[in-house]
Amino acid sequence: MKKSIVIAVGILCLSLFILGIVLVATYKEKNESKFEYDYTKCLKYDTRSDTFQNLTCAEFRNNSSGYCICFINLTITEDLYGDVPLTLYYDLSSYEQPNYSQSKDENQLLGKISETPAAQCEPYSYLNGIPIYPCGALANFMFNDTFILKKYGFRDPWPTVSHGMIKEEDKIGYRNPPGDLEKALQNFTKPPNWVKNVWELDTTYPDNNGIQNERFIGWMKTNWRRKPFWQLNDTILPSGRYFFRVDYNYPQTLYNGPRKIILSTYRIESNIFKLVMGTILLIIGLIVLLLSTMVYFKTIKKLREKY
């Protein structure tokens, strides 16, 4: 056989094998089911008059530090379900978090207590002479809009939890000081923009409290566009009419760009076409390899007999 033919057959077999392996290896696909809504310009709701105002929460917050409530309707025509619990994320697409991503104390985040915060935390190291925990601009400007899901006709909010949303490896580098958290931090104060102390972030689930709080970790991950907020207790949200109550707390002076929520889950589904095609290509590649090998050795044998 000519050398060029051998090379061509080799390339063909290799191509078939590679394509077949890729198709077989990727026949299981992750299909996302989600509800996405931009609530940037949601209308202010007046709780006293029980009416919506001709004013968006963004406009109201531009001129006031008062709280603003708005509502988002959600109609689900078919059950929303997946292989994992539905998770609510918020997305601040034009937020420039990296501008102050280094304004934090890595030792604090690792649970190492020192009453002298790292220099890069300035000007959010001390408040009235008391060291801040967690210090730095990144923690201080943590997003604080809140979202409550309710179903029409039901008084109580839909059950949610704020843990189990991120992977264990994403929690590396975030550890609380040993012992009772409040006692350990009795000589510290909270960041000036925070309403709660760090030990009050999740009082119902101790492993999700303090620096280990998943909402806090998600905020500190400046490379994450979607930030986790809460998760349903179940992998299914039945069809029906729902609404989100949004507390529009985050100041416009800190961020006046788009605000979006995403309620998302996913299912792992099999793409039978990719599996079948991949298997066929592997079989064809194997057949071509066997036939070409047989022809090659037969040709070699004839050449030896001839000479």
C-alpha cells in the first residue's frame, strides 16, 4: 500500500473514533428550566392605601432612603421541575464588583480573629474606633434586596431555605472563628451598610451562619454573575399563579443598573441521537481499521512472496 493511502486511512479512523467518543461522552445533556424577570422598573406598592403608585422603586430610591416594595407576577402553566431543587438567583449585569474585589481581609474570611484588620480594608476597617467584621468595601456593599415567593390564595410564603445552593468546594476559604460566633466577635462591629450582624445571617441553620453563609459567599465571588438567594425545599414548583414580593432595599447610589431574578433548575436528559450516532461512528471506525489492517498485512505478504 502506498504511504499516502495508509496515512489517509489512519486519519479517517482517528476522526471517526474522536467524533464517536465525543458524541457518546456528551449524550447526556443539562437542560435548564427557568423563569427570568427584570424588576429594575417595578412599580412601588403603597401598603397604606393598598395600591400601586405611578412611580418605580428605582425612581423612589433615587430621591429617598425609605424602603420600597414591589411585586412580580409568575404564572406557571406546567409544573416546573428538575433533578435539583429550584434555586432563585439575582443578577446585576452591569455591577462593577471587581473594582473593589481586593478590599477584604483573607484572614478574617478564614476565621482568624485579629482586632487589626488588613490594610486593604480601608476605609471600612473601623467604625467609631471598633474593628469591622467582615471588613472591606466588598462585604460592606453586599446586595440586600429580598425576595419572598407566595402563591395566590395562600397566606404563608412558599417554603424556602438559604443553604445547599453552592458546592462544598465553593466554600473553601470561608470559615467562622471557633466556638460561639457572637462571643468570638464581641469586640467587633458590623459593616456600616449592614442591618444585621454577621452572626445573624442565618440563625435557623448554624452551618450557614456568619462567614459561611452561602448568600455572603455568593456575593464575595466577584466572578459569579448569578448570585444565589434561596432554594425551594422541593425539586418541583406546581403549576399555578404566584407572585414575588420584592423589598427594593439596595441604594441606587451604589447600583443603578438592571436588576434581574432567575428561578432555575435543570434536568439531565439523554440525547439518544447523539448516543446512536456516536456508537455507529465508533463501529464504522473499528470496521475501517480492521479492514485496512487486513489489507495492509495481505499486501505485505504478497510483496514478500513476490520478492
